[in-house]
Amino acid sequence: MIRSVKKLLIIGLVWPEPTSSAAGTRMIQLVDLFLNKDYEITFASAASKSDFSYDFTQTPVIEQQIKLNDESFNSFLKTLNPEIVMFDRFMVEEQYGWRVQQECPHALRILDTEDLHCLRNARQQSDKKKQVLDLFSDTAKREIASILRCDFSLIISEVEMDILKNQFKIDPSLIYYLPFLEEEINQQVIEKWNSFEDRADFVFIGNFLHEPNWNTVQVLKTKVWPLLRKRLPSANLNIFGSYSSQKVLQLDNKSEKFLIKGRAVDAKKTIAKHRILLAPIQFGAGVKGKFIDAMQVGTPSVTTSVGAEAMKGNLDWNGSIEDDLELFIEEALKLYQDKNAWQVAQQNGVQIINQRYSAKYFADQFIKEIERLASDLTTHRQNNFFGQILNHHTVQSTKYMSLWIEEKNKK
């Protein structure tokens, strides 16, 4: 019989950086959700911390540095004995899942996918090679296997939920839709926003370790901004993003008013100064944190169907969605110059946040579902027999590869 579910271990691919990426923001939202429900949380990672890693010392969260392919992790697991283990992306489940299964067989295992890596990679290859989308890659085999091995996987996009159910035939009991968890936008918040007249210029923001963001900046540089700048010669396009490599920095051109600004200390405050967020995203997956931030500060955006995917439901977008780049430019021009259209777009963003991302619609229901699963985990796992098969064989293969590496590292 499982004990009352209160102790949570999160194994992170990296230490969360909410100022660097949407993935970092998502993780901190999950941590806050569990803290608000009185869970004891330990966050563990084998990665090194950066100057931008979230400061857990100001919270009740316990930090734990761990090692890859090392038996010390097993000892740590035995001592902690968590009721829930959450893996931050499928690669982490591949590395640590068999050890969790071995040392804590009764722990509920949750996979936070962040977004479907196999979908993002398939779209990237399709865009690069100009060929039909092929979802069934080696990455998909790994990611779907990880979903099947876990008791529960968190999916951030309704489109991805549909793909998992209908393309990969995943049982709905194994996946759970949990979007970004946002505070609602009320009138007091709106009254503090910068006005149309107090804003200027276009902005793009993104973590440049994320390939879709780098690709988007290239599209802006070569296809969008040369034409848009001719129509609006007084405007700048300011590009912000963490981990700007030399290939990004070299695109900076003051005469073209295409400006590489580097990391934004505060993404929302940065976006709030600009009139329009431009994001002609060509491939990707999941839900884009940059648009959530833009809506939270009243900044309309112009993007593509991939960029806005699964975000607005049946509501109107807070700006424009356009895949044709010529029409994309026309929409950006209109929103930048037409105050009434801009204000309508701004209010559309309020509706999207309040109706589709308000934490109050998701938090309690999510915790109830976790506790329901934990109360009868044996039955849940019996119903996922393919997962049991994969766990059995993974323990045999991954375990001995990991133990081999472990022994080699001792020499």
C-alpha cells in the first residue's frame, strides 16, 4: 500500500533557468504547484549550475547534486524513498528510470515531456529537407518508450495530446494535459501596462540553444526585416535571447536597425517596452512561452500557425497568425500602426490567458489525479502491460550498460 503522496523527487536535465527558457519557467511552475499543496520537494540534477540557475535556497526545496552512471544515486534514492519521482524530459528517464524502478518500485513515476521532442525534430527535418513530415523516427521510439515506461506523462499541448493518442496509439490514461499555469490578468494589471504611444519597435526573444529560435532569427534577418524596414524605416527590431553564440551576435547591424541585444534580465519587462512581438516560427513543438509572456504584458504578436499551435483554442489570437511571409509583413505593419487593431489584439491576449492558462482551472484537478493514481498504482500498471514489458527489457539492457560505464569510471 502506497503511503500518503507527499514526498516528491524531481530529477532535472539541467538546473531550471526561468529567465533563460520556457522550459525553466514550466519547471518552476510545477515546483510551486507542489509546494502549494504541501509536498516535500527534492530537486536533483547531474548538471552544473550556471549564474542563471533558479535559487532554490529561498524556498523549502532541497537541492541535491547527483552523478550519472553512479551507484551513489541508488543510495540517495533508498534514503530519500520518495512517493513520486518526476523526470524532466525523456532523456532523464532513460538515464535514471531503471534505478528508480529498482530502488523505489512503489513510487509513482511521472514524465514531464516539456514538449514532444520527436515532433519538433521531425518538423525541423521536414523544413530542412523540404520533405513530408515523418514522425516515426528513432527519437520517437525513445520518447514513446519513455512515456510507456512511466505511470503518467505531462503534455503541454492539446495538439501533442492528439498526436500521442491517434498517431502513436498511447492509452489516454497514461498522458495528461497540463499547460502553463498562469495568474489571471485583471483590470489592475491592465492599467499598469505601457500604452500604445509609450511603446516602440519590434522584438523577438528566445533561448538560442533552442534550434527553432535560431532559425526564426535567420528568417527575420533575411526574409522579413529587409521588407518590413522599408515600410517602417524609423522602427528597430530588437533580438533578445540567452546563450547568444557568435553566429547570432554577428547578425547585429545598426545601419539595418537589426539589433542583437543578448540576454534579457527580465523577459516580461523587456517585451512590455515593445509594440509588437515578431516570431515567424517555422518549426517546433509544445507551447511557446514567449507568447504567454507577451500576453501577460499586453504586447500583441505576429506569428505562424506552428508558433501559435494549440495556444488559442477557439479564441482570437492576440495579433495575427500568418504563414505567408508577405502577408506576415502586412499584418505586422497594420498592428504596428493601427491603435484600434492593436488594442483589440491586446484584449484577445487577456482572454487567452484567463480562459486557457489560469492556474485555478488545472492545479487542484492535477493533484487529485496524481493521488488517485497513487492510491491504486498496481491496477494502473497492470493496465499498461506494454509499459511493464518495456521496463523489464530496459532494466536488463540499460542497467548493464550503465553498470559497465560505472565500472569503467572507477578505473
